[in-house]
Amino acid sequence: MVLEATMIIIDNSESSRNGDYVPSRYEAQADAVNLIFSAKTQANPESSVGLMSMGGKGPEVLVTLTTDFGKVLDGLHRTKPRGSTHLATGIQVAGLALKHRQNKSQRQRIIVFTCSPVAEDEKSLIKLAKKMKKNNVSIDFIAFGDLDPENTQKLEAFHENIKGGDGSHLAIIPPGPNLLSDHLVTTPILGGDGAGARAGEGEGGETGETGGGGFEFGVDPSTDPELALALRMSFEEEKARLEKEKKEKEDKEGKSNLEGIPEEGGEASQPMLNQSGEASGGAPAEESEEKKEKEMENEGEKMDTA
């Protein structure tokens, strides 16, 4: 699985006190952070996760990149909703934290929760998106709460300018009776780029992944998100194992085919010298005739002498 360094930015502005998400916007984010941390570290034990807040007087790094969930949990408990958001500054600080990661082979990713109005204008966000893309940083947005058209338009403009091969995603989650983390399981942020397409397939698909009323693997993620995530990860591991076996088999077949190919000329088994000590393949016809003539002359001289 992918080795990543992920910085999670939570929105702890005054808007996060709202209770339109169960149990509140802030506590819904804390539950989702738990799910994201588990998904990243289970996918690859060497992946690390950090935590930031972007409310109050300014962004604050609560936990640097770590594999210890206790530190992340402590950072969540130390943070309280206050002030307004600083989206652009928070993303830049997260980018610096990723730049100074210890393991440089880790891919860089930022996951941003936003539930309050975006103060930055669209032009400055597009400029920031291009800068982060240049630095090979993928950014996922989880937009919930204030979903007015102006906010979503700004986030979509940011997403259009940063999405690329490494996969940056935008998930817009409206209020509902289910937890925020339940919705996240069905998004590409946790499920990969094919999550949305696979989740929408009906029964009897080619891969046999869907079933049970159209839910992937026959499990409703809204009722049991942990089981759905575990099934997805197991499927991905099995898929990777089968691909590896297929590649090894193809390599072995290619090697055996090369061993059966004869050398150039098709005379690999022919000895280098023939029975008379001459080079195999025979000398040119002219040389052999001259040799015979000399032998006959020598025999004639011997007879004359006798």
C-alpha cells in the first residue's frame, strides 16, 4: 500500500459548535480523525499522521507526524472551538510540516476539514493550489457545514488546480442522521479513486465486489464503517498479491522461452574441428583442390625416385 505522510487540519472555529452533524461539527471531526488515522496506519505501518487546527488566532500544529494515536487523541482533547478559520495559512503551515518529514520516501498529503465560510478569495486559493501541486503535495477537502454556493465554488476551483496523478479529492457531505465518518468510508479519500465507481455498481459486477442491496462487499458502510474498511483493505491486499504472482509467472515463462532459442546459425552442436582436424564447415573449395594437387605431385616425385 502507499507510504504516506498525512497532515490532518481540523476546523475548530466557532462554526464547529453547530449541532447539525451528530453529535456536533467538532466532535464529528474528532471521530473522523480516528477513522483516517486507523486507515492510513493499517494500510502501511510506516505511514505517519500529524494534526493541526486552523481556528482561533491562527493555525497551530497540535501533533507532528507520528504513528502513536495517543498523541493525536491528546491533541484533539487540548483543542477547543474558538475564533475564525485561516484556511490558506493552515495549508501552508501543513506543507512546511510535511517538507520536514523524517522519511523522505513518504508521499505528502493534507486532509482539510472545513465547516465554516471560506474567507480567502478564489484567485489566492488557485495560486496556493498551483504552489502545492508544484511541491508534490496532494490535498483532500472534506467540506461540510456551511455549504453555500460561494464556498463550494472556491473549493472546487482549488480542487481543479491541484488534482493530478497522486490523487487529490473533494468530498462535500451534507447534514444527515449518519456520522461524518460513515460518509467518509464511501469517498475516494479513504477508499481510493475507484471507491465512488465501485460503490455505485449493482449486483453481479465483473469483479464480484458488490452485492447485498448494491453495497460494496455486501456491507452498508453507514451501519458498520469499520467492517467495510477492513473488507476493502483485505480486497486490495489480495488484488496486489494476485498481480505479483501473475508478474512472477510471466517472468518465469519469458525466461524459459529464451533458454529454448538456438544460437545464431543453428550450428551450436557442431564441433569446431572435423575428423581430419580441419575447421568445421569445411575450407573453401579452391584450397582443398590445391591441397589434393600438391599431394598427387609429391606421390609422383616419390615414384620417379624409386
